[in-house]
Amino acid sequence: MKINKILFIIIFFTIILVFAKIALASTVEVDQGSQKINCDEDVFIQIPAETFYGNTNIKCESIKSYDGISIPKNAEMLSKIYNWQIIDVKNKKNIELFRKEIKINIKKTWQNQNENVYFYDLNTKNWLRLESVSQFDYLIAKPVMTGYFAVFGETTKNQQIDYATRIVYYIFTFCLIIIIGNIFFVIIKKI
Amino acid sequence: MKKNNLLIIAIIIAAALVLRLINLAYPNWQIFDEIYYYNFANDYLHHTYFFDVHPALGKLFITLGLLIFKGTLFGARFFTAISGTLILLFTYVLALKLFKNKIAALFALIIMFAETSLFVESRFALINIYIVLFALPAYIFFWQWRESGKNYFLYLSLIFISLSTSVKWTGLFNLMALFIFTLIDNKTRNYLFNLLKENYLKYLFIIFCCLSLPYLLFFIPEMLKGEHFFKWHTEAYLFHKNLTAGHPYASKWYQWFLDARPVWLEFRETVQGNIIGIIELGNPIILWLGLISIFSNIYFAIYYKNKALILLLLAIILNTLPWIDIKRVSFYYHFIPILPFIILSLSYSLYILWSKYKLKLLVITILILMITFFVWYWPLLNGIPISYKGYLNRIFFPGWI
């Protein structure tokens, strides 16, 4: 009877622990005082208190149309593309400055192990890697600017020949010949 | 001939200004220490308290830019770009004063133009360029005082030293250089002694005012946000003293001269496998030849008793010496205030090769090499995407990664 009781307690607590672990694994706690902006059920942005001056309107949503955004061919897109903006309510313009560290939290809904969060730079039309860490089944990145972001799987490095380097090597070699020639000329003159 | 010379100078300075202003708002996010300076400047505007270990003047320039250009990154970087261009002009004027030769001064201007780390420092909301902006006029006015004997040039020189110190305390190292030069140079020593003989209390008071008032004036914004003068100085000093934590881009003073450890202000991989990077790396052709020129100029300074070279060498030595003993973590950008003096030293050596040894082709080749390096590194000075291979091709040494 006693053994049965003990076994029951052990099994009961094991089940509780397993459930707790599963529940915790899919939860990322929001820091105290931080604002949570939901983009959808899988993605949210954490904004600490006093990150901006004045009243701001923060929006984040997944985008339906990829117009104006170049999608890389050599990388696997693992999430939707999201767009987030911070609008200064008073001046009605986008805010560029973050006074505190903002975190983008993306739930991993993919199997790929070598994933990274990238933001889209409209100037160069490039997806640039953000510093990101895995925490339970979330990927947490620190954005440097507002705009588009998404998760991509690891890509191969671009090994294209750099023609500028080839030209520079020719110039360097030519200059070196002139320098050596000049030194040689000075030595001969001295002799 | 005079018109041609002026035209060349104007073209070089205009080109430098255009290169500094072009696409200035890119990267359109804060990089490296901009995170701090941009925020501090914004805090000044919004009367929000913050503690920073550097005096206010450098940050006030960034604040002014934010005020004029309505809080944009372009605004934060604008005055750095303007200052980064002005230092070219100041270097030319200083070279002209010291060497009394337009060709030597032109060489100094071209080398300044081709210097990569000064270019990078001029394009972002960082404050090291402002130390140089005020240090160079201090030397110009000091030399003017030596040449003319008019005391107001000395006062102006001291005011500029004070302004340079109002950006970062390291600006004060220049005062040591000017003071030691005054003691070893007969002309300036006599000027100073005659001044003090006339009425030492009055002139010591004027000198004290020239050195302290501009610094105090630019400390007012700190006081307005609630800082106590002595408490702030104690805290800032203790911060520098105790800052011993390492950093991947930290470097020692001797590595600066060898161009051994640059600072990557930004480094990101793109999903297409390219690299977007901004490196604060000295132009190696300038730094390595500059180092050789220091040794050759020690010979010229001693053998020919060339006072201009003695002043330059003192400026290099006394701006470097404190860093040998300073225990805090140091970076390549601490070398920025020393760099113009190395460039002046190199320009004099090139001038000697040009005029004394008639090696004009050699000098032109060296200048072409410097400019070629600058152009080749252009993508990594501005964060323009390049292929991974292109990035690797530009890394000469493991220390550059």
C-alpha cells in the first residue's frame, strides 16, 4: 500500500514536471515594465519603458505583398516577413532612435538549426543579419532599425571574384616596380 | 601659379567634403559608439539626465546637428563630416606655417585626403575628430606666436587647447607638447620669460583664464543637467582608471603605429552571402611610411636643428607617452589625435625626397599607392556590400579581422 502511494506521488510529480517543462519551453517572459507588441501569434516585440521620447504608436504585422522587397534565391525563408514601425504621434514621422534595447521574439516553427533573423535595408536592398540568440523555442534578436524582418536559414558565402582587387594588385605591382627601380637608381648613382 | 595652387587645394577640399557628405545617412541605424553619443545628444535636447565620462563639447556638436536636422541620423553626423573636412584645411595651413613650402603642404593635404581612418571618423556621430579640429588650430596659433611674437596668438592657442580638452581630456596632452617645446626653443622661451618678467601675476592669470574658461563654459550643459563639477570629474576619472575590461578590438599604443588592430564599427553578413562592414583602419601605406618618416625626421631635427620637426616629434611623442602608462582599455581611435602629426612628418619626408633627392617619380608613386588603397577600401569604409571573397582579399593580416 505504502509503495503504491509512493509510486503514485512520484508519477504525479513527474507528470507535473514534464508539463511544466513543456509549458516553460514555449514561453519567453516579458521583462518588467516592458511593452509587448504582438505581430501575430508567433512573433512579438518587447519594448522597455522610456525607450522613446513622447507619445509613440508602435505597429507590427506580417506583410501580404512582397512588392519592393527582394527575396534571396540562395536562402530558405523560415518565417513570414514582418514590418514594424514606430510613429511619433506629435510629429507624425518614423522614429530612428532607440534609447534602450528592443527585442524581437520569434517562435520557432521550423526544423532548420542554422537560422538567423535578418532585417531588410531599403538603401542597399539587402537582408542583413541581426545579433540573435535561441531561448527555449524562441529566437530573440536585437533590431537596429524599424522596417522589415524575417528569419532565413543559413546561406552559402558569396565567393564571386573581386575584380577591384585584381586591378589593385596590378597597380600595387606596378608601383612596387617603380619604387624598387628608384631605390636601385639611387644606389647606382651613389656608387 | 598661385591661382593654380589655390585651385588644387580647393578641388581636394571640395572632393573631401563631397565624399564625406555623400549618402551620410547610411547606414540608417546607429553604429558602434553612435549608440551612446546619439542618445546623449538627444538627452541634452530633451533635458534628460545621463552620465557620460567625456566633457560636453563633442556631444554638443551632435546635439546641434540633431536640432537643425530634426533628430535625424544625417543631422547627428553632419558636423562630424564638416569638421572632418576642415581638418584637411587646418593640416595644410599648419604644414605651410611649419615647412614654409607649398609642395610640402600640398603633400600633407593629399595624405590627409587619402587617410582611411580619418575619413571613417568623419562620417559618423563620433567625437574623436573634434579633438583634432581644435588641436590643429592650437598648433597653428602657437607657431604664429613663435613667428610674430604677438601674445594674442599664444592666448588663442591656449583657448583651442582648452576646447580640444572640452571634447576629451586627451586634448590636454597637446599642452604638454607646446610647453616642453617652449622650454627648449630659445625664441618662445624668451617670449614667455619676457612676458612673465613684465608682470607675472597678470600674464599667469590670463594664461590660466585662456585654459580654463572655455572648458568651464562648455561644462555648463553638464551643470544644467545636475552634475557637480568636482564630483563629475572624480567619477569620470575613476571610470577611466578602473576600465580594465577587455574588448575584442582593443589595442596597445604600439599596435596603432603598425596598423595592427583596427576597429570594426559595423560588420554584418547579408542573406545573399555578402559582407557589409565599416572598418576604422589607418591607411597602411601612410602609417608604415609615417613610422619610417618619424625616425628619419629625428635625424633631421637633431642634425639640422629643425624646430618645426622638433615640434611635430614632440606632438607625436607627448600624445603617445601617456598611453604607455594608461591602464584602461585602449582602441585604435585613441590614435586619431596623433595621426595628423604623423601625416605632417611624412609629408616633410616626401618633400625632402622630392626637392633634395629629386625622386619625384617615387613620391608620385607613393601618393598613388595611398589613394589606390583608399579607393580599394571604399566599400569597407562606407558599408557598401561586397562579396565574402572581396572582403577576405582586403584583409592583409589576421589582426585586421
